[in-house]
Amino acid sequence: MTIPDAAPDATPDSAPGAGSGPVAPTEPADRGMPVTQRAIERIKERIADGTLKPGDRLPTERELASDLGVSRSSMREAIRALTTLGVLEARHGAGVYVTALRPADLLETFSVLAEVSQGETLIEVLQVRRMLEPAATALAAARADDAQLRRLGEILNRMDADGGSAGADAYADTVSADLTFHQAIVEITGNATLAAINDGLSSRTFNARVWRGHREAGITARLREDHERIYRALRARDPDAARAAATMHVLEVERWLRADLTDDVG
Amino acid sequence: MTIPDAAPDATPDSAPGAGSGPVAPTEPADRGMPVTQRAIERIKERIADGTLKPGDRLPTERELASDLGVSRSSMREAIRALTTLGVLEARHGAGVYVTALRPADLLETFSVLAEVSQGETLIEVLQVRRMLEPAATALAAARADDAQLRRLGEILNRMDADGGSAGADAYADTVSADLTFHQAIVEITGNATLAAINDGLSSRTFNARVWRGHREAGITARLREDHERIYRALRARDPDAARAAATMHVLEVERWLRADLTDDVG
DNA sequence: GAGGCGAATTGGTCGGATCACTTGTACGCG
DNA sequence: CGCGTACAAGTGATCCGACCAATTCGCCTC
């Protein structure tokens, strides 16, 4: 280090064992890999092999940079990347920690799909939901307990209340309540991974775009009908009915979206 | 040397309108948001509202930093984050570009779930696959053309060939071929989003972990049977049979995984 | 006109300095 | 003694300026 100029011939890393510090030697697999990427891989390794466990605190950025033999700038980029992935969490002034590594943590990035996708991809997203939601709803019908059903009923009531008052806010509230309703159902399945994926596929942004321009009378009513049917099937603990009701609901949304896309494009 | 100390009292950003360059004014929504995060949001906005389209080239890092009023370091971290999300792509010496924004680009991050997850989450992942793969396989059965079926047959043959030679490499090859087989099926559905999600849920790492310790005789044979059944259903263009065969296959994998986890933990 | 050489462009890495937030500790007041 | 405040150390966040490395493109040569 110090004054890098002069004598570019004396390659400092010629011998792997000639390290002059706690710098980890470059492994063969790292050949040609950018420095920052290497740092990312190293941290992921430590997590995958159990050296770093959920909730653990990492060494300081300065230490990590020194350990891995990279500059602090590169180390910070690596941390930023892993933070974006939901693997690490940086707390200003406190340190960098490994997240709980729950599916919700790792799949938060999912929502960007709904944020930036357009046209055909939006329909594909709905096709996936058409596969997931019926199965999830059927599973929920078999597992729901009384408290969970009660909560669903309350959400439905709230949606009805909003439907009565016509206004700009009521629209946003309806979107929000619809989201909550479906999320609550998926949560009943007890599968956090499924819940996280479904969240990503049904983000607020996505729904807002699907429903833009579809506020004419009748939509709200039909929506409520769909939800009512799903709710009844869950109360009856009838998986088949629940599956069918969920399928119809997603199909309906897909129909609206297709109409919307046709209007926009052609 | 240098020491830029002096006069830390004169707050330079006292008045919002006193910008001395092309620096975009801080919007109300950015209050309290870290600088880098703000930069990330700005870029995402430009993509969401169409200012930046897939394939477009962004201004240089130095320009962007200047435009958004942040240092190049922070700008680079923002770009790193968006690169990690699969939204941007940096080419050394050439520039930063918006990716095609295809589902495969945006869902590449999905694989970290399979990389770092453990125990219960792995089972949850399989439960999701149990919802997706049957539906996908059924859809594929209805849509497959002759060329696609021929390709599937070739993959199956390759797996059979590997099964004959017992060796360490044959194991890796089988994992690889199994992956290819299922990916090929999902691709037949024509739904790129579905394919990307399934890829993430069935990553090489994941499969390798599921199968670790399950190499006893009979497994390979049973696997081949499963695949054979799925293949026959697809050839017969029988969605119901395809769905059932896929379901049984995933159930079988889930059974192995549960046994594996029980061995490890209890 | 084709091919190669070299400068300009642009992302990648580095090291240092400073700012801002958190945490733990010691001091002082009640 | 107990509690709260103030201070100080630790640590991430931001900024700056420089240099390295890959790419691009224009100019020159043949």
C-alpha cells in the first residue's frame, strides 16, 4: 500500500503465502472476478456455511475491508448489494447485521417486478397468481381457525363501508383493503415463503395500475361479490369451493387487465 | 497536509432555492431519506415513468452524481443497488444501461432465498413448487409442440445415460439434468415470469442440498420413473395426468427433504 | 478500404477526511 | 442511591480526488 506509483513490475501478489496482513488469499475461483463481487461472495459464504447466523453483527466496514483485502469503498458497495438483497441490514452508528433471513426479508426485492414491468409481463404475473392463489385459498380453507375467520370478516366489512362513500380516497382504501384481504388469506396457510411471493405479485403499485381506468360502477360490487364468495367458502372449510372462488376472482382481474392493455396499446 | 477544516458553521444548504448548479432540488418526500436511497428512487422513477426505457444508456456516473447532487461514491452505491436488483447493468468502460427488464432479469435475486435459507423455509419453498409445478406442467401439456417434446425426450435420455455410470460426476450431472428437464417444461408454458420464479425456487444450490445424503440406490430409479410419467402425460397432451404426475414428483422430493431435516435436527 | 494503433471516454478501485447517528459511560443533580 | 443529562468513543454515511482498467472511436498507416 502507500504510494502505489513506481515499480509496476514487482507484482505484490505473486506468492499466495506472501500476504503482509490479515488479507485472505485470492482463491482460484475468484480469478477475473471484480473485487467488489468477490467481497459479496465471501460474505454470502460466511452466511451459507453458518459462520454468520441470522441476527449476528458483522465486523465494522473498516475491518471487513481490511480482512477481505479491498478498499472501504468497495466493501461498502458489497454491503449495499447484500443490503439490497435483504441479507444484511446496516444501522447507522450501530453496525451491520445479518437479517433474520426470513422469506419476507429476502423476497422484498420481488416488488420491483411489479413496479417496472409493463404489458405482457403484467399478464404473466396474473397467470402465476392464478396458479398460486387458488391453491393457497384452498389450503387456507382447510386450516383457518375462528379467530382468523373473524379477522377476515372485519376486513370485508371495512371494504363494504368504503364502498358506500364515493370519493378519491375510497378508491385507494379499496385497493388497500383488497390487498389486506388476500394477504390475510395467504397468511392463514402458515407458509411465509408463499406469503412473501404473493405479496410481491400483488403489490400496491401493481394493483393500482390494474385498476386504473376501471372505476366505473359495477366493478366494486363485483369485487365484493368475489370476496364474499371466497369468505363463505373459507367459513365452510370447503377447499374446493375456495379454490374455485379464488380462481374466478383472479380470472376476473385478468380480464380487466387485458381490456386495459388493449385500450392502451391497440 | 491540506487539512480542509475551517468554518464548519456556515451551513451551505440553508435555503432550498440557493442551488448553485444543475442539482435537482430536494423534494418534500425525500425528507430524512439517506442520500443514496434518494438517488435510487430517482432512477427508479425515471424508469417507471418511461424517461428511461429498456436498453437505454444512462449518463455517466459522474454526470448522474452531479445531476442528483450526490457524490460519485453515493451514486455508485445507488447504481450498485439497482444493478443487484437486475434493473441496471454496468459495462466496464462502456457505460450503464437499463436491462431489458424481463422477468428473468428482475427475478435473478430470487436465488438467494434458496442459497441462504434453512430448515422450515426449504419446506415452504417446496410447498410453493407444489402449487406451481402441477399447474405449469398441465399448461405445458396443453401447449407443447412436437419439437419441444423431442427436446424433453433428449434430456430424459441424457439422464438415463448418466444413471448408468456410477460416479461423483454422474451425481452432479443428474442434478443438472433434472433442473434442465423441469425448466424446459416450464418454458413450454410460454410464461417467462413463471419460468423465472420457478428457476429461483429450484436453483442448483437448493437441489444439491435436498439431495445431499439421498444417494442410496432406488432414488435415481424413482426419479426417472417420475420424469417418465410426466413426459408421457405431456406427449399424450393430457393436462390432468400431467398435473397429477408433477404433484407426485414434488411430493416425493418434499418427503426426502423432510426426512433429511429430521435426520439433521432431531 | 482494411487493419491496427492510440487517445478519449467511462466504469472500477483506492485511500483519506469528515459528517451524523448510536451507544455506553461518567458526571452531577435531586 | 437513583436517574437523567452530557460527553466521548465507535461506526456507518457521505464526500473528495486520484488512479487503474476496459471499451470505444478516430486517425494513421499500409
